[in-house]
Amino acid sequence: MAIDQSTRSGASPEQQITRFCRQYLQLDSDLDYPDNEILRDEATQNTLHNQLFDGQVTPPRYRLRVLKELVARIESSITDWDEHVSQN
């Protein structure tokens, strides 16, 4: 079930992350990715890695497709690369 942007934006960061993780683990083909501000957060990135990609319980092609889209969204959310890189 796809959720429109206005509904998703009203969800808390934890709700967005939880929904995304559940959809991913159910092999949903139409994932509701968390908002860009949330994806940009290092703690969110660590949570997603630990919950979704560390145990590698999903089919490799599905995992790769989602990971590529996730990385693209994280990269597009960064407005100042110099500032972001110097923080990490």
C-alpha cells in the first residue's frame, strides 16, 4: 500500500524507518522510503544497515536493487558535500 507524501511526512522518523524496514523484509516491491532528512542522519543509516543488510536474509538481487536506490536517495539528500564529509 503506497502512502502519499503528505501522509508520510506526518509520520515520525521512527515510524518511517519501521515501516520501511517491515516493507523491505516482506519483499515489498513498492517501498515507502523515509524522508531525505531522515535518510541523511548517520544514526538512521546505521539502523538501516543493522536491521536490513547485516544479516542478509533477503534475496541478493532484491537487496542490491533496494541498496542502490537507498544510496542514491542518501546522496541526493546531501546539500553540502564538504560539510557532510568533514563531519564523518
